[in-house]
Amino acid sequence: MKILEVIILAVIQGITEFLPISSSGHLVLAERFLGFVKDNITLEIALHFGTLLAVLVVFRRELLALIKNFYKVHRAREIKEVRLFAFIIIGTVPAAIVGLFVKDTIESLFAMPRFTCLMLFLTGVFLLLTKFASKLKPKRLNWFASVIIGLAQALAILPGISRSGWTIGTARLLGIEPKKAYSFSFLLAVPAILGATILELFKLEGNFFQVSNLLPYIIGMVVSGIVGYFSLKILRKIIVMEKFYFFGLYCIFISIFFFIII
């Protein structure tokens, strides 16, 4: 692919991977309407790795605290400190199962732009429902909520379903306060994105980066990472302002627009 095409796709990935508007859906539509064709999945891996680095940088303190507290699990009086770690594991299980056993069977859906539009519309409607989350009685993150949020994350295997939109939205509708919903969603994203990247690496079947073609992938990784970093910062402010549901209007509009012109 040309460098300009890589940069455009990297910007789209960096914005949509974290904002609740579906990265998979936008990449499907971008490749369809801009005429981009990825010759292999190496670029996809590079883009995902770039956004993973963005999460690691933004949530470095939370992740370091998780690692530190993990080593305290053998001390009964400090079990509360590792509860979040357990919640992340529980929330990751549904997506892991889907990724290992279902992903290959629905890959054909990524070649169906109208299906993507329908899923984007569904995401938009769901996001609009989060407008009422502020009226719910605040609740703490617990085992049940972790499972439900994990199931919401597993839905993101479908093109047009936003991982961040459905995990944050589900957390908010369960009564979890905005900052906690935001941080838990993206702590869940670390094993999810890492797992997806590893699965894609296996598909390379030993054909890794060729030195002569390395530059586009490096550029894509850096651009998606930088854009992703700022997207995370912007999203946090929007969630704290209780304006998360605004993204629903965008998803509904763009889904209808592209559905009509396809």
C-alpha cells in the first residue's frame, strides 16, 4: 500500500479503536469507498499494536498497580486489592472464547458493508440509551457486572459493533460511575487487543515483516498510536461530562448514509 493510504487507515484506526464508533466498521467502509486493499494482514497487526501501545501509555499507572497487587494475592487480608485483576480476567473470558472458536466463521461478514451499517445503527441506538445512565443508582463493579461487560466486549467481533461503546455503555447502564466505566473498559482492552494481535500473527504462517517493506508498517503503528493516545484523552473528558451518548447520533447518521449509497 502507498504511504498516504497507510496514514489514512492508521488515523481511522487510532480514532475509532477508542471512540465508541467501531474501528472495524469504519475500516470496512473506508476500504470499500476509498478503494484501499490491504495485500496482507501485516498492516492490520501494526495498527492494532500501535493502539495497544497507546492504551499502555495512558493507563500505565493502573497497569503497574495491577501487576504490583497481583503478587499480593497470597495474602488473605489484601484480597480486595487484587479484585480488579480478577474482574479483568472474568471480563476477558467471553471475548477469548469468541476469538478462538467463532472469529473465523464470521469473517465473511467483513465483506458485507450493509451488515456493517446495520451493526453501526444498533451501536448508535445503544449509545443513545446511555443518556439515562446518570439517573441510575450508582453501583460498584462486581463479579456479575464483569461478566455482562465481558459479554458486551465479545460482541465487538462483529463489524460495526464498537468495543469501547458497548463495554462503557454497558457499565454505565449497570450503574458504574463514568471514570470507573472508562478505566475498566480500556483495562479490558489490553488483553483483548493483545489477543487479537497474537491471533493475527499466527495467520502470517512465518512470513513476518520483510525488511524492504518495513517502513509503511512502522508509520502505521506510530500514527495509530499517537492518534489513539489523544482519542483516549478526549474520550475521558466526554465521558466525565456525561456526553457519551452523543456518539450514538453519529453512528446512526453514518450508518444510514452509507446504507443508502451502497
